[in-house]
Amino acid sequence: MNNLLTILNKSIEYLERKQIKHARLKVESIFSEILKMPRIMLYANFESVLLNEEIDEIKKKLSELLKKNKNFFYVFDSQNGDNLKNLLDKSISFLEKNNVNEAKLKAEIIFSSVLGIERMMLFTRYGDKVSEENKNKLRNFIVKIGKENFPIQYLLNEQEFYGRKFYVDKGVLIPRQDTEVLVQKAIEILKKNENKNKISKKILDIGCGSGIIGITIALEIENCYVLGVDVSEKALMTSKKNKKILESKNIKFIRSDLFENVEFKSFDMIVSNPPYISLSEVGIMSDDTLHEPSEALFAENDGLYFYLEISSKAKDYLAENGFLLFEIGFKQGHKVKEIMEKFGFKNIEIVKDLNGNERVVIGQKIS
């Protein structure tokens, strides 16, 4: 539950793990400011349910607090020269001192993007001088990652998925490699049934976000039609932008709260990567996720809310023998399987990712 006490305690634990002094006092002050409530009254209202807007503001304040407490030094000072090798080494060192994961990789990606050099070929240009304009760009990017743990994908407005580069911004969840498992299974099912004429390849992508799932399927499967729906206008702007960039013609995006504005009721497949992280985990998420839209990450009912909502209505929108595919969170496989069984789905399968974690659940409508 996203009640006040749960999120308060998780936030305190989060700051304590970051070795922030007086974590409880600082968290209580943040909550008091945002909720417009005296600190002493926070615990008297511990069962109060927080709004998503309030949770987002809390995440923002926690991020700002961490930013102020991180060690900072000037990147690219004149004493170290301005050739590519020196600047890259300095950037890696800065990120490492600020406890950024994969510091070397992230620094190389930034340099590759700003300087227009393939990442694997940077070493061939180590002696190159870097212009002041590019130094400023590099400095700004590296400092933002180091001080704020700002996701590199949002800085560059780019994320690779299934061999293609997609546009991303702060209005959408950053595509994860794990989601490729969902897409791969969808493609396998569609191709397997291609010659059996059991499916006509009409696909519904619920909670389409940046459009990566629907667009990838549309580009990989010939003669299919995909409808992507999302409640977020920002997400739809991004998905439509990706449709244009990748020239995917057989897909359409509309605003819809789940099935609300979906008129067609004979889809051969419904796919969804819904929000599935429990609201109780808000205070323990990694720093970079603080920058992602909470509505794309968190769900009520221990993260199972959308599986229940979609499964309860999906059969009304599927053709006979149609498939429902979900991406799932850690150890949610059997719970989601039980939900799908409850609503009459058959041939239910739990698929694991390359790390052996349950990642996808598949069910079929069979009368």
C-alpha cells in the first residue's frame, strides 16, 4: 500500500543506505513540506494514502537531497589537457567517485554520441583535441549523470531495443532488455501460427509507452496490424514519434485507459508490459528510476492491479484461440498465472529470461 507510514519508512531506509546523516529528520521535513502537515502529525496520519503527485514530489526531493550530498569536483580542468584520452579518463574517474554503475561504458557512450565516433573506435582518436563547444557538452552530460544519476537514455534521447534505436524522454519508461523476451515470444507465436491461418495477426499493445513493443512486432511481422493504447498523452507523443522515425506504417496509437476506447473485439494477440512494481517499494528503488514516470512503474495490490484489470476483460477482446502475453516482475509468475486461470485462460506458460528469472506469462483463449 502507498500509505504514509510505509513510504516514510522506506524513504528513511533509502537515505540511511546512502549514508545520509539524520535521515529520519530529513525525510520527515520533506514529507511535512509536501503534505503541508506538521512533523509531529505525520505519525498520527500514518494510514493516509498518498497521491501519485505527492509520491513524485517526494522522489524529486530525495533526489535533490542526494545531489547536494555527493562529492563534486570540476571535470575537464585545464591541468589535464584537452585531448580525447585525458577527458575520457577524467570523466570515468568522476563517475566512479560518484558511485555510478558502469562508469566506463556510460562515459564512452556519451563521448561517442557527442563526438560522432563509434564507441569501439574511440581509442583510435585518443590524441584528438576536443573543441570547447564539445567539452562543454561532455561536461554537462557527465556531471548530470554523476551528480544526479540521471539516466543516460534521457540525456541522449535514445535507447536501443531489438536492434533498433528508439527515441525516449522523461515522459516514458526507459525500455529494458528484459522486455525483448516478451517481444520475442510474441513474434514466435505469430510466426508459428502464420501458415495455420489460426490468427490474422491483429495485435493490441496495452500501455504502449514509447511504442517499442508494438512497433517492433509491426516491423518484424509482415501483414499484421497493431493498435497501441496508453492513457498518457506524453507517452503517445513519444510512440508516434518512434513510428515516424522507424517508418512503421502498420501501427496506430490512440489514447485509452486500458480497453476504454478500444472498439475492435477480435484481436489475435494482446501484449502488455504494465506497471508491476509494488507501491511499498517506492523508497527502495535505485537512484536512476527516481527520474522515470511513477505511473509507468508502480501498481496497487502488490503490483498485480493491472494484471487483474486486463485479464478480467481480455477475453472479450480476443478472437478464439487468441493469446494474452504479459511481462511480469520478480517472482510474480505464479500469481499472474493464477489470475489468468481465474479468468478462464488455458495453456498458460511461464517463460524465464536469460538470467533464469520469470519474465513472461502467456495464456490462450479457448472456449
